[in-house]
Amino acid sequence: MSRRFTVLSALVGVAAAIVVLAIAVSSGGGSSQRAAHVPGRDVTRIIRGIPQEGLRLGRPDAPVLLVEFADPQCPFCREFAATSWPTIVQKYIRTGKVRMELRLIDILGADSTRANRALQAAALQNRMWDASMRFYDAQGQENTGYVTDRFLRQVLGGVRGLDAARAMRDRSAPQVKEALGAVHSLQSRYAVSSTPTLMIGTDVTDLRPVSEGVIGPEKLAQVINAALLRTV
């Protein structure tokens, strides 16, 4: 009996060790995958020299409008920003063919609402795109209450050329409330229920759906090229 008990204890110990190792590997793998998609540190280089005003990135007279509905807490929005967005910026926005608007919605809850107010406030200083990418860089677990004033000050403080203190004060400004209200109206108009959702057209009144979820740069380029041909 004693020998059987010893063997059983040893087997239990080995099983426990395997479980611990599996958890550690899984956790480490998730962290590595997450780190591979961080776009925030490169955003200044990516958009340097491109006109940015409010929600818009790109020249105001660019013939095609690409609109992204995004939730700052959404990991898929973060993935799109890291994988496809830089290519589109370089190939179409920097060259004056496309202008892009970022429409922030809060489908994931209260942390998203708090984040959107701060990021929309950054738009008053024409730094919304920088601030949004910086937020993705620091993105936490959804709805864990991590979007505190301290967190937002750190995010905004990491954006070059942005007065973070002013942006924090502007979160309750009428212009911010009005802009977010307009986003919700557009979201309702086009029945957007997931993020990222991309739409394309020449104006916000004639948008057509491109994709729901992450779309690769090659496929997105095909859609943009077709839209450009329609403007000729």
C-alpha cells in the first residue's frame, strides 16, 4: 500500500508539473504574439508629413474616403493597425489618393467610452491618429477598469506634439461630445455592430462596406484600386 501511494503521489506531481508548464508556455506564447503586433512606437514615422485634421488623415481633396469604425479596446483593431494600415498609409494616403477617417465607437463597454473621449479630445489638436495608435500600444485586457485617468495621461503623454493636460481637460468639451455623437449617428446609419469595420466611398453619405474584421493589405488594396477607378 505504501509503495502504491508513493507511485500515485509521484504521478500526481508529474501531472501537476505538466499543467504548470503548459500554462506558462501558453501565457508566454500569448505575450509574444501580442508584442509582435504593437504598432504604437512607429506611428510618428508612419504618418510624418501627412496632413492630419480632426478625424481625418490625408489630403482633404483625396478622391477616395476610407472610414474605419474602431473600438480602442478591440484587439482586432490593434492587429489591423499593425499589419494592414501602415501599407495603406504608405501606398495610398501619403500619395494623396485616399483620405482616411477614424470613427471611434464603444461597443466593448465603459473603458472604451472613457478612452474615446480622451482620443477624440486629441483630435482637437490634430493628434487623434497618433494617440489612438499609442493607445493600442498600451492596450490592456478588455473592461478590467484599466482605462483610468492615470493610464490616459500616460498614453497621451507619449504623443509628440500633443498637450496631454489640455486633452484631458477637453474630454468634456462640447466639441468632443458633438463629434462622438456624430460617430454614433453614422454607426447607426450603416448598422455597424463590430470592429474593425471598414467602409469606402467618396463621402460619408455614399459609403459601401469593405470588411468586418481584419483585412489583409493586398485585399484592401484591390478594393481601393477599384474605388479609384470609379472616380476617374
